[in-house]
Amino acid sequence: MKFIKRLLLTGIKKSPWLLHFDCGSCNGCDIETLAVLTPVYDAERFGVINVGNPKHADIFLVTGTVNRKNQEILNNLYLQIPEPKVILAVGTCALSGGIFAEAPNVIGGVDKIIPVDIYIPGCPPKPEAILEGVLKSVELLEDKVKNGKI
Amino acid sequence: MEKFSYKIINLQDLLTQVKELREKKYRLVSISCTQVEEKFELLYTFDLNLSLKHLKIIVAKDTPIPSLTCIYEGAFLLENEIQDQFGLSFAKLNIDYKGQLFYPEKNPLFLKNNK
Amino acid sequence: MPKTIIPFGPQHPVLPEPLHFSLTVEDEIVQEAIPGFGYVHRGLEKLCEIKDIHKMIQVVERVCGICSKIHALCYCEGIEQMMGVEVPPRAKYLRTIWSELHRMHSHLLWLGLFADSFGFESLFYHFWRIREKILDINEKTAGNRIIVSVNILGGVKRDLSTEDQKWILAELKEIENKLEEVKDTLFKDYTISKRTKGKGILSAEEALYLGAVGPVLRASGVAQDCRQLQYAAFSELDFEPVIAQEGDSFARMQVRYFELFQSIDLIRQALSKIPEGPISVKVKGYPEGENVFRVEQPRGEVFYYFKANGSKFLDRLRIRTPTFANVPALAKMLTGIELADVPVVILSIDPCISCTER
């Protein structure tokens, strides 16, 4: 068991995989998130890869507000990601609803539906800020593996 | 830019007028719905070589409006959106989302007394 | 062969945004495609009842993060037309320059995503690296990379100094060279032709009938560009709409690629003609009556409808965005193609779901 834990720790530290879900954002945060993965900011040097399958992911990056139709999908994706996982809310809308908080179809921030570990404010946040959030979440993942029941 | 002006027509004449525009090769640009007290104003906008033509009809909430989808197939999204947001109903839609295009259940959020 | 219904989306690796399609498939060939929406819908048109006409500029900028500047341009020009406000000429030119920069950043972003949709990862990275240069210009001149908030009612908030203008011209030269470098890859590569030529064909007649706009319409051979309506400073600039004849995914790529050069040319013309003077006028009072306004976005024509009652809140603001108009055409393109080509054809219209649902 100890061996598996050590293996998991190395794996997660060197290659945290990321699932990105646009949950009703205006696209600003999404394209900044994608910009983080492309050559200028190059998150891949830390082993971060954007994956399409929730079952492969360690980090769940959510942008945008929650509305009445996507809350179910958000929750589904959250449940499909295996433990240990870290949830990142990117952008003012994901934090509180932002400028859309009063719009008729908006429920609010991401943390109304799923627990959030790291909040990154900004409209949209700068790529450096998103990158730092992703690196912070790697530390958090390590903690979760060390102190978890796995 | 040209000045904005529109022509108010009767509900019964809508389809014949739109058919004429279709024969003249007009493109359907938009249908904009506005609530004015208890009535609804629908502004149909058409374009030909970058000049616009507007038709307006005024309807009550329960009146079924003839759908344009028999003339312009692509109108179904515009009409379904109005069905969703204002709770109006269109007759003979080719794809009818029944008020659930945007919302999981029927709830016309854009009505003035509905938050 | 029995029919199978395959759900496509809302969370799909090729789409950065949630869009859903129910694809009825028979023997790998798509028979029917029915779109499903609502995952990004916020209902922000209704915010005009609680936010005043000046604050609404920030809201319409966030209809879509990619073409934010051009949404604000359309909103401001529409309201100014209603109120009879005459914008100073320098402000008109500045609006034009920023909106063309926005078009370039959007097209480069799309070319990258399109390359990604058929698995050409290095081309994707290449385009996004070029795009960063435009974001640098945005950040230096307007203070933000993506959501460039420069428009106010009556003009613009920021000015371009002579040094900035020189620097922009130098950067544009470099961008132009870099774009020339990828031209051969884009138009002669075997994989790209194989994956895009003849996929998702739309004829000119169908495009007009289904209400397609922007590059989708122009790739089918219809020379219609809302910049010909001469809003902002486009009346004093010289340009021809870029068109292609084939109407397939490759033609749509071609149109967007050449529009990049058109935008570079327009910015150069604008910078050479820009007059001196004030950049804004004070706007007093509130609008009354009804108006419509449309401008050309990277994705096509955007249509705004305003209804005002003389108070500081608008009665109704309706936004018909370009992707909304292109979705019926997309559903048509998807019928009759192979399932494996679906992501490429969906991306070929440059879908912006956040625009579509608002």
C-alpha cells in the first residue's frame, strides 16, 4: 500500500492532468485558460495537459456562472473525477456570478453546487494568475494524497 | 446608415407578406419581441443587399402566431427563443422545443412581472 | 441499417464551450442534427432593466469575450444614433483600429482551434503564438488582454500616442511576415486538404435562405460585409469583402485567413489617416424611441434592437448574434457527412456559444 501511495505522489506531482469546463462564462476566461496551455505561457513544462475525459483528470478547472441547465452537468463531471481532486474556480463569474449575478437565469458562483478549493479572481484573470493557481493546486493535491485514506 | 422605420401589419397578413419578401430573395435577420404592458410586439427584420425592411405585429399572450418555418426553415431558433422567454406560442413549428430550449422547465423569465 | 442517436457534447474535447447536438446516424452518415442549447444562457438582455445605459456597455462587452470590443461598438453607435450624438472623427478612427485588432485576434484564435480539430497540434500552437502579439498590443494600449473596454457613449476612453502607433505598425509588419510563413502549410498540406475540402458544403442560395452571415456566407460566394454600411471610420477606408466560391470548410478557412491581411491593411490605412482632435464628447440626457444597428463581427453580422422610453434604463435590448444565425446553416451542413468529420464542420462556422445564448 505504501508503494502505491509513493507512486501516486510522484505521478501527481509530475503530471497533474486538467479538465476544463466552461460553465456559462463569456469566453474570456476560457481563452485565457487555453492560452496558458500554449507556447507563450506553456503549462506543459509542469506536466499539465488538458484532457477531455473527466476520468483521467486530477484538476477540475471551472469558468463562468452556474445556470439552471448546466448545474447538473457540472455536478456530473465533478462526481466522475476520481479522488484525489482539486477544484479551481477561475474568473469573477465563477466566484460569485460577477456582472451577471442579477441576470434572471443565473444561480451564482460555482461553489453553490460543488466545493471549491482555489479561487482565482479577475475579469478575465491574467494567464500568470491562472498558472499560479494551477501550481498551487498541485501542492494541494500532494497534501490530499499524503493525508488522505488512499 | 438608413433611418429606422417599420410597417405595422395584421397577424393574418404576416405569412403572405413574408412569402412575397422570400420571393424577392430577402434574408431573415431577426425576430425581436418586446412586452408592452399586456401585449407583445414582434419586429420581423429582413435584409436584401444590406438594406433592411421591418414588419411589426402586435399580439396578445394567448394568440397563436403563425410560424415562419414553412417559408424560412432557419426561423425555428428565433421562434423557440421567444417561446422560451415570453411564453408565447407559435403554430406549426418544424422543431418545437416546447419552451425548453434554454431552460430545463417551462418558465418565461423575460416577462415583466417574473424575476 | 438501424438508426442510432449519438449525443455530441455538451462537454466535448474539441469544443471549448458547451454545445449539444443530437446526431441521428445511419451507417456512419449523419442523417439529422438537432442542436440543444441552454448551458451558457444567462439572460443578460434583461439586465438593461436594472443597469443604466452607461453601465450596460460593460455588460454587452461580456456577451462574448472574444469580440467584446465590437459588441460595445455596436451598442454605443446604436444609442448615439438614437440620441443624435456626433462622435469626434479621431474617436471613430480609434474605434476602427481596436475593432480590427479584435478581428485579427479572433481569427487567429479560430485558425488555431480549427487546426486542433483535425489534430494539427503544432499549427495550433503556431497561430496562438502569433496571436499573443495582438494581445500585447491590446494590453499596452487599452489595459486588458481580452476584454478591451475602450468605448463610452460619445467616443472612446483612451488615446493612442505617436509612439504607440509606430510600435503597432512595427508589430503588424512582424505579424504579417509570420502569417506568410504558415501560408504554404495551410494551403498545400495534404492532411488539411483531405480533412477540410468538400466537407460541410453550403451553396450560396442555401446560405441566404437559412440566414447565414459573415465568413460562412462569404465562403459561399456572397460578397456581403456589414463594414460596407460605413459605421465608425469605414466610410473613409478602402476595402473589398473577401470571398471564396466553394462553400466548404476549406473555403471558410481561406476567407478568414485572407481577412487577417485585410485587417492589417485597414489598420495601416486608419493609422495613416487618423486626424487630431478630441476623443469624446459629453452625452447628456437619455434616448427615446426605437432603433436597430448592426456591425460586422469576426463571426459575421451582429444585430442590436433598442427600445427606450426616455429614462436611464432601456425598455428592451435584443441582441441577435452571428452564431445564432449560423446554427440553422450548421445543422444543414451536418446532414450527409461522416461522423468523423462532425467536429471539423462544427468548428468551421467558428461557433461562439456564449454569444448564441447570451
